[in-house]
Amino acid sequence: MIYSIVVLPGDGIGPEITEQALRILTAFNDVSLDIKQELIGGSAFESVGDPLPPKTLNAVGNANAILFGAVGDSKYDYLPRNLRPEQAILGIRKKLRLFANFRPAILYPQLIKASTLKPRIISNLDILIIRELIGDIYFGEPRGFRTALVGDFKGEKEAYDTMQYSIPEVTRIAKIAFDTAKNRKKKLCSVDKANVLETSQLWRDTINVVGQDYPDIELSHMYIDNAAMQLIKNPLQFDVIVTGNLFGDILSDEASMLTGSIGMLPSASLNSKGQGLYEPIHGSAPDIAGQQIANPLAMILSVAMLFRFSLKMPRYANKIENAVFNVLDSGLRTPDIYEEGMTKVNTDEMGDAVLNELKNISR
């Protein structure tokens, strides 16, 4: 079988880390891939005046999987919102109905000193955040700007967004979260703000209903503010966390710092058909673009998730993850995870090392 992969390097450090990921993606001679590279984000706007060109949207719709770098740059902030680079990734999520976002936060033991937390708090950290990705305040309607009609600031310009979830939306992400927890430690924490938000009350009620079908799973609930604190205070209490779009965005970035660097966290965004978009959770970092100091490991680990979820080839996913482990074990570090006594390498050199190690493992 030939698998169709669309590659979207994007902006900032996106092309640099995508180049390294492509070397890993194509390292297995017995896997047939049809790889197409398309424009997205600021680079697409510069070329064709659209951050998500129809050609790109059509390509991703027909792909088995999408490998995505990053989009965004403050130089595009002057543009209308619909033309800003970040709208491209939202458009793909909506087009493909990529509702389930998996964000693992795993602390490699070699990087325990790279974290700002004490080793006893984060040793053996392995958390999976499952974020609902196409609902909530990011996609809710209505939204926009208007003149305030009531209140202390009547007559002034105000902005508004709508946070909303339906029972079916929460049910489908809840089932995925419970099924995932079943194959891990059988613990699931649902994060919301049910004490003040109607949306969160519906979220919690629905999670509880779905949970009745999973009596073997230990279900707990936590308010977002407490969850943010507990991730720092006692992160090992968590295994699988399920939450909405907004809260998941915040918590997963916070969790990345437990692992030592946001440059270490991959992600997978999946729909009900098995299509997936794979990307590091960090942004485009335009301030370091072109300097060869970006960490490509999150992007490379995203390739491992691509093999595991969309191509259904866990053996290759394991090999990639083991290669990353071995490279870290050898003491190689990009600047974001560097510590005294280690060997500092650039983006390409880290890619070289993972590829060489992968070849050794595959022999």
C-alpha cells in the first residue's frame, strides 16, 4: 500500500525542523509513501495571498496523514484575522474534523535536570493530555466586535467570543479518553470550570454519563485553575487528562515545561476516519528561525505518532522513539535542553544523530 503524506513546513523554524522530520519519515525502505509538500501560513500568504490555499486544503483532504511544522509571525498581525497565518491550521482542523488532540508529556530521564522542577516531583513523568480540538471558544459563534449596549462602558467598542459545546461533541472525546485510559493506568482526570461556566457544567455532566460505561476507570474532575497548580505541585498524580480546546491549549504548554523544553513535545490531531495531523506543540519561533538552534525532536517524535496512529505501524514508531532516547543518552543537546557537561549540537546535527541511531536500531 502507498500512503499519501502531505508535508506543510510553514513559517519560522517550521522548514528547518520539517527537513529533519522528513529524513526520519523516509528512513524505512519497506514503507511506500507518496509525499507532497504544500504551502501554508505566512509563506502561503506571501506566495498566493492566502494562508490556506485551496490547493493545500484539497491535498490534505485526500491524505492519509499531514506532517505540519509551524505557522505565524508578528509581522502579519496587521492583516485581517481571516488572512493571518494561524487561521490556516484552524481551517485544516475544521475541514478534516480533527477533534481529538493527543499531547503526551514524557520526561526523558536524561533531561531531568533541564526541568525547572525538583527531580523528586517529576521523575518518571508520563502524562497524556487529550484535548478536544474543534469546539469551544476557538470555533464558537457568534463572535466579533460591536458597540456595548449595556453596562458601565455602554457605547464603547467591545469584542466577544462564544464558548460552546454540545453533548455529542463531549461524548465522542470522552469515549476516546476513557478508551485510552483503559490501556494505560486506568485513571482519567477531566478538567473544566463547572463552578462558573454553563459550558463546563454540560461538559462535566456528559463526562459522568459516559463514565458509567467504564466502571473500571478511576474518574476524577478538577477545575482548570486547580489543575494548572497541581501540574506544578504534584504532576505524578495525573495519567490521562481530558479537557476542552481552550483549557487543553494552556495545560499542554504548561506540561511541556515539566519535560525541560517545549521543543520535546509532539502531538497528533485525529478524526474518526483515522486521518491525522502531526506537529510539535511549539510555535514558529521566528526570532530563532534560520539560526540552526531549533530543537527538531518534537517534530521527529511527531513522525513516530504518525506511524503509530495513521499508518498503524507501531513497530516503526517504537524505533523512532528509541532512537531519540539513545541520542539523548549519548549526551547530545540542542541549546534549549543543554546543560554543562553535555555536547551542544545544532538542528541538523541532532537530525543526523537520530537518523544514524535509527539505522543502527533497524539493522
